[in-house]
Amino acid sequence: MAQDDFLPQLIGNWKGVCQTWFEPGVLADTAEVVGRFEPLLATHMLRHTYEGTLLGERRVGEAWLAHNPVTGQ
């Protein structure tokens, strides 16, 4: 699959399970997480917002994802 085709496939609502380790071999937490990928700049970038818990506390965040067709990264 070409990288240009990958980001648009992520668009939409997602849910899953997040596992967190703070040290090797010791699982600290497992929690459900929900998120959404929204296109920015005609799908050249995506905004990822997510919400879940970590050690029983509410956790929210945001990340922006992009693909650089020049470097392939």
C-alpha cells in the first residue's frame, strides 16, 4: 500500500484497549480508549483525539499525524 493511501483509511471513530507499562515486564494498566481521526489539509494531515483512563484517572489527548512524500516518512 502506498503511504499516500494509508492516512485516509484511518479517518473515523475508533475504539480499543490501551495497555501501559512503566517498566519492562510489569503491566501497570489496561483500559478502554476511544478516539477519532479527522482530516486536515485535504487528508495530508490527520488530527487524532482520544479519551480513556490511566490508573483510574481520566486521560485525554491530541496528536497530529502527517506523511512526507519527499522523504517517505
